[in-house]
Amino acid sequence: MLGLQALFFYLFALVTVGSAVSVVVARNPVHAVLFLILTFVSAAGLFLLTGAEFLALILIVVYVGAVAILFLFVVMMLDLDLGDIKRGALDYAPIGAIIGVILLAELIIVVTGNYFDPQLSVATAMPTPPLAEVSNIRALGSVLYTRYVFFFQLAGLILFVAMIGAIVLTLRHKEGIKRQSIPRQVARTPETAIEIRKVQSGKGL
């Protein structure tokens, strides 16, 4: 007989895996984003079961409440043409297959690492302090901003580059619309900025 905690664990895990697969195979982009939101909520339930309530709340507030909803609005506003997306998807299939194989190999190494070296997890994992002495948020912050601060900053840099890349790729210039050009404004001279005309007295231009 499974305990209540184990029952909820398998329930959340099943929903998380099923919704994650649905994100990839969904034909409608809006449905894919909705499945992504369900994945985040189910993963937050798994974090709660493991005692990481801070990560669960961050997942709900940040990813579900901001990122996923932003994705949903962007997908609905762009009105994507699925025909054009599918037409060029096969061009990236070899690169996607290589990345998928690398990720699969990494997951296999992580899962089966204890079978080859039982002391590996003991040597790499940091001991978790008791919750009565140190709160969950403080323990996470002390590890994140001391031991993994370089990786934390690197992740922020990668997200910043990704944001700039997304802006550059989606920026569209329409013909016939005046746009501000700062270099042209700075390079203006009185000869190009001012036109002097002699007007006779009593007459307009």
C-alpha cells in the first residue's frame, strides 16, 4: 500500500512527464504553452513534496505567473503560420538529433553514476543542514552565491544574450515609416539642419 506522499509523487511525476511530452508533440502553439504551464505546476508539486517550498513558489510565481503567460500572449499575438514553421523544421533535424543524443547521454550518466561509483554522490553532494537550524531559502542562497556563483552569473549572461537575439530576430522594419536615427542626428550640421530663405517684405513663402 503506497503512502499518501508516494501517491502524490507518482501522480505529479506522471503529469509532469506527460505534459512535457505534449509540449513537444502539440501541433497548436497555444496548446503547447498551456501544457508547459501544466508542467511547471506539476514540477512545483514535486518540489513541495521534497521540502523545497521556496523553489516551488518561485516556479509558480516567476515561470507560470510571468514567463509562461508572456509566452502565451506572444504566441497568440504573433499568429504564427504553422506551415512555414514545419517547412523549415527538417533543416534543423540533424543538429537537434545531435543535441538530443548528448542530453540523453548526460541523463544516463547522472542516473547510473551511483552504480559505477557508489562514493560519487557522497563526494560531490553538499550536506543539507537541518531545517531547524537553517531555513530552506538561506541554505539555497549560501550554496548558490558561494559555490555556484560563477555558474549563476554565466546563466544570467546566457539569458541576456538570448534576449538580445530574440529581439534582433523578431525586429521587423516596415517601409515608409520614419524612424529615429541617432547617428544621423549627431552628425547634423547647421548647413544640413537649417535652410535660410530670403522673404520679401509683405509676402509669405
